[in-house]
Amino acid sequence: MYKFLKKWFGINTDTKLSEEEKMKKFLIVGLGNIGDKYTNTRHNVGFKILNHLADIENISFETLKLGDVATLKIKGRTLILLKPSTYMNLSGKALKYWLDKEKIPIENLLIVTDDLNLPFGTLRLKTKGSDGGHNGLKDIQDKLQTTKYNRLRFGISDSFGKGRQVDYVLGDWSDEENSKLKERFEMSSKMIKSFALAGVNNTMNEFNGK
């Protein structure tokens, strides 16, 4: 039908279809550092949440350019899950590459990150904000040239002494925290899927603070 319209009436349907397809594609970026020594650290919670989502949806990551990538298709939407291999401080490089490669609009981008300014396990979705001193977000802001991008913040609290911030964020979860992570990861996964299916505003209204 589209070919008929295009041939006989000179109607170009390609652009419209392309824009429609773009709006159904999402880039979900979990922040973290590669390497075994970082696997269970607080700073790697973005990786952990994407791993959990991939496990429950029975999909696998493959190592591609600038990161590990998995694709989740759900109810007509395509979610590209990305764990950058650039280390935290250069997260924006991998993000920008995949955003451009897949032609995904910035409003369909979601960053999953740890946050010192929230109590442990608190989940908060925001559409804009400063980097808050987070080096990964700082690089993303620099590469995107804007602070207006969606981020799912996972609270890790600020329970550390003066001068111990680096040790804290790069430290392993406590036993008490570990016992609560699975439930928090399940809620995070629900938020990610809701972001793609119901939109950012509906997701914020339903989940923020839970």
C-alpha cells in the first residue's frame, strides 16, 4: 500500500514511518565499571539492575562496540540495554555512540545510576538535573550538552566518614543491603519497562518513592 501511494501520488511515507519507529525504540544505560573487582560495588548498581532485567526476561548480553548490549522486545517496543565498557568516567562516549547508531531520540534515553543523596534502596525517576558530583553523569552531560535527560536514581545513602566517599562507592554492599537488593532490583526493572510502555510521567507518578 505504501509503495502504491508513493509511486502514484508522490507521497513519501518513509520519513513518517521512520519517526514512528524511532519513538518505539529506547536506550537504557546502566552505569558501572568493568572488571571483577567492581562487580559487587555500590557504584555498579546500574550494571546489576540491567543484569537482573535481562535475567528475568531471558535475554543475553553480547560484547559489542563500547559496551555489552542486550535487546528486549516488549509490546511493540524495543529496549536496547547498554552496559558501557568505557569505565564510569567515560560513560557518555558509549551512550552517545549507541544513541546515534540506533537513531534514538534523547527523550527515549534512560540512565540507571547510583545516588549518594538518596537513602539506600530509594528509587527516583527524574527528567533532568545536575550531575550531583557523579563522574558518569558528568561525562554524559558533557557529551549530550544538556542536563535534560531521564535518569533512574538508585539510592546508596551517604553512610561514610569524612574523606571516605571513594572507598564507600567502590566498596561492596553490606550484608543487610544485600538482603534487600533483589526486591529493589525487581522494582527497578518494573520502572524501566513502565518507562518504555507508559511514559516517563506516568512512571514517576506510580513508582517514585516506592
